Amino acid sequence: KNQVEQSPQSLIILEGKNCTLQCNYTVSPFSNLRWYKQDTGRGPVSLTIMTFSENTKSNGRYTATLDADTKQSSLHITASQLSDSASYICVVNFGNEKLTFGTGTRLTIIP
Amino acid sequence: DAGVIQSPRHEVTEMGQEVTLRCKPISGHNSLFWYRQTMMRGLELLIYFNNNVPIDDSGMPEDRFSAKMPNASFSTLKIQPSEPRDSAVYFCASSWDGETGEQYFGPGTRLTVT
């Protein structure tokens, strides 16, 4: 069964600090991997989309990396802000028109 | 662009009642997705339309759930009869170029079945 696992489940950091969220997947074959940000009470918003041939992609203070050999991805947030408090969801597309979602990491930034 | 529009935003109903959720995708998008989100299971794809045609409904939990897309600008997800375990947030998303394209999510409908 194709699975996407994220860690940690939750994370609390001080404003201004950096953090890294992890995503491991067992999906094969692999089409693309996405990171979404979901604010409380709202729908997910796409941060990055990477194909298997890409190993890094940035979107402002967000940088996603991908190691297709080890089936691992990470999302690094630099100089965190209070507005970064949200759930971050890793999503893998294994090419048969169905996305597999991780259960997310709940990130809380405290002043 | 107003983005994906969903209605109602909140719905509270009693077990056994029919519930209809509505979605208006972003104009010009040719794919529409219905998702369900719960704390236990996270986001799950229920059904996916491409050019108004259902492509994959394997995520629809059971016959009580049905979805339609009569035209490119409107879709409904119906639950009949509703059960307490259907309580969740239901999201609609749309994209261009099927599932390989970036999906834009609506604000969701929070459904509570008592």
C-alpha cells in the first residue's frame, strides 16, 4: 500500500528560528511530490511541486528538498514568522491520477 | 478571480437527513476534486472529475455518497442518508491539466451530523 508518513506530528518553535519538516513515502512509481500549507479553518494552499528529477525547490522562505533514491522529502522554513503557524501536508502523486496525502505536521510559532 | 467557492461553509444536520454540498471551480479549470478531511484520516480523495466526467470514484466511501458535475462551473456532493461518522470537513479543489496540475482548494464545508 502506498503511504506517506510525516514527522514530527507537531512542532513548536520560537519566532525567527528555522525548522525542518520530514516526509517519507513508499509510493512507486513516482510522479511528483507537493507540499501544502493549511491554515486553521481554511483549505490547503500549494507551496511547492517537485518532479522526481528535481531535488530542491524554493518558494520564499520555504525550501523543499527531494531524495528520490531514499524516498524522502523535507520542507525547510527559514526565519519563521507567526504566520507560518499552520499544518504542512506532504502529498505524493504516483501517476495514476490519485494523490496520497500525509497526515501533516502541525507547526506552531511562538513569539 | 474569486477562487474555488463552496457552500454552505457549515452544515449541521440530523442522522438520516440528506445533505448536499456545492462547489464552483475556478473558471477555466478542467478538473474538479472532492476531498474529505478528518483528524484521524487526514485528507482523502473521494472523487475526481475531468471535463465534467467522473474519472475515479474509488474513494467514495459507500453508496450513500454521490457526486455530480452537470457543467464546467458546478458540482455537488450528496450524502443520503447521512450518518454521524460522515462528520468531517469536505473540500472541493480544481485544477488545469488533471492531477498533474496545481490544485486550488476551496474553503471547505464543515459537516456535523448529530
